[in-house]
Amino acid sequence: MHILIVAESFPSPGHPYRGAFIGEQVKRLLDHVERITVLSPTTYVPRFVKVSRAARQASLPARYEFVKNRCEVLFPRYLKAPGDMCLWWTIAQWRRIVSKTVGDLVTDGSLSLIHASKGGLGSWAAIHAARQYGLPCVVTYQGTEVHTDFVRQQKEWKLSRDSFRLADLNVFVSRPLEHILKSSLQPRGRCLVMLRGVDLQTFCPPERETVRRPIVLFVGRVTEAKGIFDLLEAWREVIARGVGAELWIVGPNHTDARFLQALESRGLTKSVKVLGPLPLGEVSDLMRGAQVLCLPSHGEGTPNCVMEAMACGLPVVATEVGGIPDIVEPDRTGLLVPKGDSPKLADALAALLADSDRRARMGEAAYAYAQEHFDARRTARRLVELYRELISASRDANNAQVRVGAK
């Protein structure tokens, strides 16, 4: 079996954190399939451009082997207008790149199925290429492309709409995402909610004798949409109450200088530690040593960091958005607060930091839940079973068309 994964971002040797969760899923899938090709189109950027994001794109290799002889990653370049200008041109470029790649892979007779890792540009181009070459196509919906783009009808929302209608299998990382699309659209193919899960060998509780330090951990992109400024407001209140704890921030900063300026203006530089993006192993170590994970997002699918924290036996304080209420049970595995409500966020954090017995009970319950529901290896096995069903059905349909044509 040879699968083509179409991804908007994917790890590279110089930038291992880009789309890291997709990279982890590809590793799990390779336990069950012979070959995977990853296609991640990226905009052409001259090497002299020094803007951080543009510089990262410019430094991506044209291709490299993610897993030797098993998984090749392609980063073809295309020209893109600034911002959302000329979206039709961007769509045309993605369709051209995906169709050409599929055509090349079909030529050697090995390509079995296409899986787009996110709704939008990639899924729309993937479906058109799949229909062109008679291949089944799977689309996974992660969150933003549905609860922001589709619901608010922003930029690529029609691409997600058409992808949902036409894909052979739509996979959602939370029930709310499925509900949003199914309530207004009729899909042709099957729909399924499936958590990505996490590596339970990497993310696991600390040794019994380990003493967790008074640290609140935030893991994710440092953006306004992740509620990072709400967290700073809440943290100022937590510190004002005399709670002796630190807030550690893990993840890339996408706010330019605004986040650091907000830290200084609120007088929080002594109690907040900014670590930047870290490898999964180091994130796991931090989760085993902290007391609480906090994710005050304004919108989510089912966030990896929450599943990872629960697998490490770490109680969670988060907002009641997206798929978070599906996996965090209030007062049992964590505490949920309304999005944007900094006072309630401060109350929840202060309450958990002050009660070690409560944290311990929640941590044990979170770990038990993770063991039952978050095994990424089990998810990969199930996904490959679905691949095989789709490939078999596609071959039967293609053979039937050939027989009809012969008559």
C-alpha cells in the first residue's frame, strides 16, 4: 500500500516542529503500510528575505527522506500573491502541483489512496486529483478550517464545503466539527470521529517518587486565538493572590513582539518563563514535572497538548470550546471555563495550585482516560483498516466500469 499525504505543513530537517503531529502520525502509519509520500507545497520565497516565517519557507529542502526508503517528503514551490489576494491563483497552483504529483506516482503503479491532513486548499486539490485518477480520498478536519473558516465563511470556506461533500471518507478530530458540517451539508462519503491520539510510550506519568513543581504549563502556538493574552491577565491575578508558582510557555511565538511587551507591561517577567518550541521528548519531561496544563483557546479541534498532558497524569484547565469538553470531564480530569473569561481562569488555576490532593485525583483519572482513549498506535491501525476498505471498494468500482465499457 502506498499512501499520498497532502499536508499544509510537515517537519523538515531544519524545522522539526512544523506540523509535528502529522509527522508523528505518519510514523505510526508506517508500522502498517509499505510506503508513504508526503506532499507539502510551500510558497516561493527569495533566500534574501529575512522575515522569520518567509525565511523558514525559503530554507525548506525540495525533498528529503523522512524515513529511509519508506517515506519521502516533497516541498514543491509555487508563487502566491500576498495575503488572501488572488485566492483563485493559489487554488490553481495547488491543484496543478497535487495533480502532477499524483500523475507521477500513478505512473509507477503503486499509489493506492490520497489523504489530505486538513480541509481547505489541500483537501480540495487532493479530491480533484483523486477523481481524475480514480483513487479514493480521505480528508481529516483539524478545527480552524471548520469552526472559523467555514462557520464565518472566510477565505477558503467553500473549499472545505466541497471537500466534505466529495470525499470518500471525512475524519473529524472532535464531534463538534462533525456536527457543524453535517448539520448544513450532505456528504457523499462516510463520516467518522477519530482522535489522533498520542504516543503513550513518550507521554506517560512520572515515577512515583517524583515531586511535581509548582508550574503551570502552556503548550501551543503563542497566538491570540490560543488565549495567550487571557492567560496573562489570569496569571497576573494568580500572582496577586500570593500563589507561589511559575507559568512556563512552550511553543512558537506568532505575535511578533506583542506577547513579550504584554509580559513586561503586566510585570510578569519574573514568574513567566518563555521556552519556545521544544521536541516532544522535552515537552513530555516538562509535563511530568509540572502541576497543571492550561490551554485557554478561543477555538479548537481536539488539541494534542491536552491529550499529552492527560497521558502524563497532569490535570487540565482549559476553555469549553471545540472537542475539549469531549475529553476533559469537569472536576474529574480538569476544570473548564468559558473562553475569554480571565477571572474564572484565574480562579480555576489558583484552586488547583492550592489543592495537591485534588490535583492528584484528577491526574490519576486523566491518565486512566488517556490509556483507554488516546493510543495513537490504535488510531493508526484503525485508519489503515479504513484505507484498505476504501481501496478495495474503489478497485471494485473501477473494475465494474471497465466491464460496462467493454460491453
